[in-house]
Amino acid sequence: MLMIKAWTTEDFLDKEKFQALQETAREFLLTDDEQEAHLLYKDLNQKWQTISGFEDKNRVNDYEQLLLTLKLIALPRLEDEEVIECTRKEIGFALEFDQEELNIKNKIRRKLANMPLVSRDGYKERLIKALEENEQVFIESNIEVSGAKTRGTIANWLKDYRLFNLDGKIDEKLAKAEYLFRSRNVLMLDNKERAKLKTLLDLYDDWHISSYTLAGYEDPLLFEDDGKLYGVYQGEIFSLDEGTPTRESDGNLGLAGKKAVTDLKNIKVEPVLSREETVTVEDKEKIESKLNGAYHNFISGDLWRGILSAKDKLRGENGEVKIWRNHFYQAVNGGKKDEAVAVLLLAAEDGKLNEFFGSDQRFINFWGAYLVKNNLGKELFDNDPANAKDMARFLQYILEKRLGINSQEAAMIGVMVANAARGAGETEYKILAYGDLESGEFRWNT
């Protein structure tokens, strides 16, 4: 790597040396060398006061572009606040890149994979807010938002995207496709601008997926099925044949994905949602490891694969709450664990958990009688049948008593349902269950 710490003003103004810096950055981009890019970025950033004072403002601009390129390559290694600020002010530059060279969504996912699992969904919320505040113009032509012409900034395009889907008539899973196909603003774009917009929306939608779901879980996973070895990366399943990943679904894995799947056997799972903070650092690390091991084993196991399979089958049906309710009760009565949990997750992911139970007379009659019989008190339930405390109690009862799922796996399912609901806007359910750092067990928030 070029050593620039001792460079003088004349060195930075030297055309050949600048070209050498550009070539070095290009090499880091092609090889996805985050470590070296980060080192050079830090060295160059320390010299920015000198560079920004050059009279030749074109040269200053060239260095600014170079610095930002290095920053984006090294993004997973940046401090948390640096990434938030980059998202708020600079990420539009990343949309100009060929995503095969610099895939910004993958970069953010790798950043998240380095964070404790407990922190990821909250950090995604901050990323979403920062992106919605980004005033960079990334498409030159003006757009019409709420009946008024305005600049084509990232913030305005995301606002238009949200308003397009606001009436709730569009299937959430088809929202982006509908927007890209039908929006009057999008129809005015050329192919290059449309591709940039799709990259932005892919990024935006990805951050709305909880890290507690398979599609949102950033770490690579390894599991075996019928004697075959498979890996999961970015919600996609790959077959591993003698160490060579072969994708089971469409799309391009990219350099980052190939690295991740190749390293699947060296998995390090980060901490799961915890509430208590009264243990020593040493004990906390041990318990976090225990919680993560249990969570990792669960999402690699047969029950979770059955749940995912049931979700795929049910997803193709009409997503009306009444139909889902019938599936749920039939599954519970028939002892079908995977289908019952799949319905709960689908309802939570669509932000319909409150509607699912709050307006269901069968649930209200049954659970009200259960509370009276067991002297649990039903004042809160009478005022709000779908309140979070009773939701946690009811789900624990159904999963453990009716479906026979062990207490730890049942509580882990509670964590997943809670995070799916939170991601869909039903924040009252965000802590139905949690991983307890004092006991080292998953618990219901009852």
C-alpha cells in the first residue's frame, strides 16, 4: 500500500502520485480489500485539512471522490456513527457504482454482521431515518410528490415511495414492483436512473426486515438436510459441493457472498436480545455465547425448516386475517407446530397481529375464561384483548401446552414474532419474549 503519512503538499499535488492513489483505490475496489482501504482512508482523511486548502478546486474534488470511494469500500470497518452520517449525507455516491463492483446493501449487511444481534434492528431504524433525511440529488430530474414538483433527492424519492403504498391496497411483498412499474415519476426515468432507484429501494426495504428473521439475518449459516450440506446467506439458500457454493435461487452471489459462504464453517453468532445488565462482563460473555448457541441451533434445526416451508406454502394464499385465523386454529387443534407458527409469523410480518387476535371472538372468549379460571386478573384484557402481556401469555400457552414445544424454543419463537411485529410497525409487541443475561435462558415477558 502507498505510504502517504509523510507526503508533503507538493506530493499531493503531483499528478503521477495522485494517479497512483487512484489505481490503488481501484485495486481495493476490485478485490474488496476493506482492511487496506480503511487504512488508506484514515491516512488520507488525516491529510484532508491540507488537501481541502488547495487553490485547484478540481483537484480538491478529485481527492474528495477518492476519499469517499475508499470510505465506501471500507464501510463495514467504520465506526457506527460514521456509517449513520455516511447514510445521511453521502450514500448517494454509492448508488453511482456498478453494484457488482460495490454493492452497498452487502456492505451494510457486513457492518451489521459485526454487531451484536440485539443491536441490529435498532441500528437499522437509525439507518432508515438517516436515509429518509438524505438530501442528496441522485436523479437530476424533478419529481412530483403530493402534487408539488420538487428536487429528485433521496429523501423525496423515498417519500414518494411511501406515499404510493400508503393506502394499503398494494400487497406489501409486491409494493416495490408495483411502484417501479406504475409510478408516474418512475415512468419518466431512463434505464440507468431506474436501476439506481431500484438499488435505493432494495437498500431501504432490506433495512425494514428484522435480523431475527431468516431473510434479515446477516450472518452466514450452515445446516445439513438429507445428507446434503447447505449454507444460508442474505436469506438465500446455497448448496455446498466440496466447498464450492452453488446458489439454489436466482441472483448473483457476488464477491462478498462467495467469501461468506466459503467461510460458513467458521460461524460466529452474535448476542441475542437481552434485558438484564447486572452481570459481570465475563459472565455476560459466557451467557451471551450460551444464548446465541441455542438460537443458532434452533434456526438450523428441523422445526425451523418446517416453519419456513409452511410459510412459503401459506404465503401464496390470500392473506386475509380471517383465512389465517382458520389456518391457525386448525393447525393448533391438529398439533401442526410448523403451520401454527408460520401463521403467527406471517401475521406479525404484515403488521396484523393486533387485528388477528383483538377482533377474534373465539380468542376473546377462550382467553378471558382462562384468565378467570387461573386467577390471573383480566382488567387489562377487558380493556385491550390484544395487549402485549396477554399476547405473551397466550402464545406461551399455545406453543408450550397445546403444541408441546419446549420452553426455550417457544420463547425463541416469541422473540421472532415480536421482532417481526416491531418491524411491521406494531411496536407494542417488541418484547413479547427475550434472552435473559442473568439466567442464560429465553423467557416470556409476562
